[in-house]
Amino acid sequence: MEREASKKKDRVFASPPEKQFEFDATVAAVFDDMLDRSIPYYRESLEMIVRLVLSRKREELRLLDLGCSTASLLLELSRRLEGSALLRGIDNSPAMIERARQKCEAFGATNVELIEADLLDFPIEGEDVVVANYTLQFIRPLERPTLVRRIFEGLREGGEFYFSEKVVFEDRRLDKAMIEIYYDYKRRQGYSDYEIAAKREALENVLIPFTIAENIRLCREAGFSRVDTLLQWANFVTFRAVKM
């Protein structure tokens, strides 16, 4: 993946949180480390998406990253794509967009356009690929069908929608076991039990996950003819939906 700028270590929840989780300047400053240590196989998932996008071999590629955060995916595509491409990232967090711009400038990624906007209102049209990694889960459930339908309508024929989500399981016993497995993973990454509990509390009613079946149904009802799971580790899943 792209050469990372100096990463600050995530200690956001080492002290009592004063508010619900939000993508503010404090989170943006440590977000790359937070992703690497909080999401199993995050880098592998991004690499898979990059490889699949590169395999499209279009002379001109249009790609839109919804909730681009610090632009890690866009930077890697910028570095490896041959030919012309329009790579755009949308995020409604000013702090995330500013951090993304700093990274793009540091890496000389002049073909990446970053836009601070509400992705629920941003026009989607004529895209070859739309990406939303761990973005839909922060959208209100009632608004997700409309957004995914807009993504479908904004893709060209043969276009692809890649998205990753934290999921829940219908089997409550399995769901509880998977959560414990995930917390053990976070402990191995250096997070304390206090940090794990504090972040869980801050994310309550902010991050609302669907089941795998609900995510697939969301795409099919929007019009996607094919929906596949590309990678799963416990309750983290990467999907690919195709417009045929």
C-alpha cells in the first residue's frame, strides 16, 4: 500500500469520552493507526479492491470514494493506475478532508480530487466504480436504501460498487462469540479493556450494522444483479456489487 506519512498512535479512548463518536480533528489525526489496529485485514481488503479496480483496464477510469477519510485507497490507486483517471473522494468531515489533502500533497497525488460534502446529497453520475468502506454503517438505516439506489443509478453499465461493513449475526450466540473474538483481536493490537469499552459506548447509536443478508438485500433491491462477499473476518465483511 501507499507510503504512509508519520502515523500518530490512537489513544482517543484512553481517557473518558466527553461525547459520542465523531470524525473530528482528534480522530482524524490518528485515523490511519485506528483503522490498522481496529479493523482486521483492513490493508488486505484495500489491496484487494485496488487490484480489482486495476484489472478493469479502462483508458479513462472514474472512481468515487464515499467517506474517503484520509484517502488511503485513492492514494494507492493514484500511485498504480496507468492512463488517465478521475479519482474523487467525498467526506463530510472537514478534519478528514484536511488530513487527506496533506497526505495527497506529501505523496504528489495530483490526480486525486477531495471534496467536503454530504454524501447523501452529492451527485453520483457516470462512475465506473464507487467505493464506500465502512461508510454505510454510519448512515441512518432508513436512508441507506436511497443512497444505495443512487449509487446504482450513478454507475455505468458494468460498474462496480465495493463496500466494507461491520456486520451482526442473526444467531445471538454466534454474534456474542464473534464480538468477544474481535475484542481479543483489539487487545492483541494494544488496546486496553477500558479503551475497548469506551469506544463501544461512544459508537452506540452512531454505528448501526446490518447482517450480511441485509446488506446483500439492500444492494439487490437497489437494482444490482450480482452481489458477492470478497473477504470476511468474524464480523467484518467486504462486498462487491455489479451493475449489469
